[in-house]
Amino acid sequence: MRAIRRDVLALQAYHLEEPPSPVKINQNEAPWDWPREMKERTLAQLASLPFHRYPPYRESALTAPLARRFGLSPGSVLVANGSNQLLQALFLACLGPRRKALIPEPTFSLYRQLALLCHGRAVGVPLGGDYRYDPEALLEAVRRERPRVVLVCSPNNPTGSVLSPREVLRLCEATEALVVVDEAYGEFAEGEGAAALLRGGPNNLAVLRTFSKAWGAAALRLGYLLASPPVAKEVAKALLPYGVSPLTAALGGAALREEGLFRERVLRIRALREDLHRNLAAIPGLRVFPSAGNFLLVKLGPRAREVYRRLKERGVLVRDVSSSPGLEGCLRFTVGSAEENAALLSALREVWP
Ligand code: PMP
């Protein structure tokens, strides 16, 4: 064990292990799998791939369609095994001893861990009232901390808060740091998000997106980065060669060809989110925060953990975030199908207040 770095020994591993549950609304996944026929058609095509050959050095089948989708050049797109891997590559390229990354607080817990593993330091910038982004506080922190990376999660996990593209642009203009916008949940928010800024916009912006949420493909492990070609070129150096299996890339291509299906599902989730928000807010004693993601953060107070446990006993698995700093008393509910949301509400009414 003496071989292991002290800061790594002190680290809590990112970990989530829960038993299977009839209603699984703890990981912000899509409630619906891909249609069987679409899976079978795509898997049949995979049989013609030459398994004995290395794939392209850098994933290429998905790069062009993604670039077209966002009106960018292919040099602006990097594909990897999940957007988390691209974040790691960004941190490896930008962070080091005494190099800081600003992150919102509270946010996705992996950011802090990845920054540390990449020898950097994450500095939290508290969100404002109702967990809204506070653009002035971010600008002030940029001036004070002189970070190399400013990471914005929009919509933010687990609060659902959004930083508008206008404010992202202001941030880019106020700093030489690389501004990274994690839009893992971007499809569930209004508008095109920060990617629109990349067309002729700032050079110090990178946008992360994933197939894990709106595209219903968390199992595929597929994410992408959009940035100016010079930035993408440098980040690519921190990715492993042949990093994306051509099987995964082909499946991602199939998803892009069925964009209409996933777009329609996103609209359904948004409508279900508004219904669930209304129904939860009508339960006395619960505080529901506005969310642009496929999840809702709900404040229950000191009984949050007990409610989480009792929901689990009733077959409804949600995320207990109540032990994270700034999220005391809160649970996070993924927006599920209409049936799953109804099951949540009915179980909740049994255990609350
Ligand atoms: N970013 C955020 C904010 C997330 O919540 C998650 C999933 N929990 C990810 C990224 C992970 O994305 P991927 O599956 O593409 O690695």
C-alpha cells in the first residue's frame, strides 16, 4: 500500500451499489430502453465489422455527424467512453500542482475527485438562493482564485440549475481559464445550450455531452466534447489511442439516425417533470426546486434519510444526497415514466409526513 499516493488513500471511491428495484429513479437514466427492433437492426450491422483490425486511431464514425449536428468542424469534436472520460482528459491537460478548477457547490461529486487525481484542486463556488447560479459570484471567484478551469454543470446535478449561454460567454470573456460546460442533461433544458457559442465564439470554451441520459444509452458509455479545434487537439493528447470501441461508435451512430425518437422522448420527460414537480409541491412540507434536468431535488428536512429508506422498502429507489454538504435534508428523484412517477408519489404519501 505504500505505493499508493496518500491523497488517493484518503479518497472515498465514487461508488453506488444498490439492489435492483422495481422503480429505479436514482441515477437520472432514461425510463425507456431503445426499441427492440432498433437494437436488433444495429447489432446485426455490427457483424460485418472486422474484429481483427484496430479501429481508427481516433474515433471517426461519429465525429462528422456530431459536427454537422452542431454546425461545427470535425476538428471540434472528440468522442470517448462517457463524458466523464473527457472531463478526466480535460483535467489531465489543464490541472497540476497549484492549478485550480472552480466547480459549483453543490454539484456532481466526481468533479472534486477527478481534479484531485489529476493533481489539481477543486475550489467550490456556492450556488445562490434556491440553488440558482450566481453569475456575479462566479466572476468574483474567477478574479480571486485565478483558476485554470472553470467547470459549470448546466443543468447542474443534483440541483437542476442552469447557467445561460449569455452568462457562459461573460465568463469566457472574463478569464483565460478554460470554461467547461457539462451539459450531460442539456437536452432536457430549453434552447441549444453553450454549444451555440462555439460557432465563431470564444476559444476557451468546451462543452461536454453524453448519450447516457436523453439518448437512453448509459450502458454504451459514450460521450463527446465540443470545443475549438486547437483546444480539442490538446485534450485529445490525454485520451488513450483506440479509446472508443467501433461497436460503441456504431451504436451511437444508430441513435443519431433515430434523433426524432429521442427528441420526442425528451419532450415527454419534460412534460412528466412538470407534472411531477406540481404533484410533489402539493404535498405539505416538501420543497421542490426548479429543475431543467430529468430529475428534481426535493428538500424534506431531518427525515430525508428515513424517507429514502422507507421508499426503498416499498420498491422505489431514489438518490439520497442528504449527506453532501449543502444538500442536507434533500433527496433527488429522477423523472421516470408516468407509472414510475405515480409509484413514487403513492409511496411518498404513505411514508410522509
Ligand atoms: N456529468 C454529470 C453532471 C452527470 O450527472 C453524469 C452522470 N451521473 C455524467 C456527467 C456522466 O456521464 P457519462 O455517463 O457520459 O460518463
